[in-house]
Amino acid sequence: MLYKYKKKKDKPLSDKAGVRVKKKPDYKKKLDEVFSKYIRLKYAMPNGMCKCISCGSFKHWKEIQNGHYMSRRYMSTRFDEDNCRPQCVACNIFNQGNAQMYRRGLIAQIGEQRVDLVEYKAKNTSKHYTYFEYKELFKYYSVLVDKLRKEKGI
């Protein structure tokens, strides 16, 4: 005989006294999304096309991704504009970031000294954002995204 197990219902968050507690919004995820839009729009042409920093292919800004030279796991450079450029899905996902070509493209754009600084910051400094910092960065980049969309008519 087969027995069916009842799924446990998720209970609302509550503190020790049983008072219902509201969950904080996940600003890290929201900031990732708005920062990605900002980077892609910043490097988009007026027609909405972006060039992949690694392979040079052109894609619409909504079809391209925000690639990180130094991995997103390094919080000190995760939201660093020198560390991020538009990158096609093939390079970013399937070629594990295509780091060698990414580095060449980044050096051509910002110079070797700033690329070395990004590498140093990622490996030798740590950053732990507070809830307040995530919230403020989210507001800041949201305003910049709106501004860029109006300027480029996208």
C-alpha cells in the first residue's frame, strides 16, 4: 500500500515571541539586476546593440549579459564598473568567461594599470555590504539606468 506524505506548509517568519516578522527584500539580487542593466546600457550604442568584450560579436542589450572579469564571488569587485563589461552568452557561460580575451579587451579600454588594480582588489581586499549599502546602491543605479534609457531612447 502506498502512503502519501503531506507537504509541510511554509509558516510565516516569526520571532521567538511568535510575532510575525516581515522578510527583508533581497537587495543583493535586485542590485545585481539593476547593475547588469546599467553596464549593458552604458556600453550600448544608440540603436541598442552591444559589443561583446571577448569575441566582438554584436547583440541587443537585452540579449547580452553583464560579464565580470574577476568572478562575482569577489564582493570587492562585484559592483566595480572597471570589472564589468557586456559579454555574449557564449563567452560568459559556455567559455567560462573567456578570461584571456576579456583581459585583452579590458586592457585596450582602460589600460593595464587599472586592470591590475581590479585583480589586486579582488584578491587582496574583502567587502561586506550592509543592508543600507545595498539599498542605496540599488537606488543609485536605478536612477542611472532610467537616465541612460532616456538619453539613448531605448
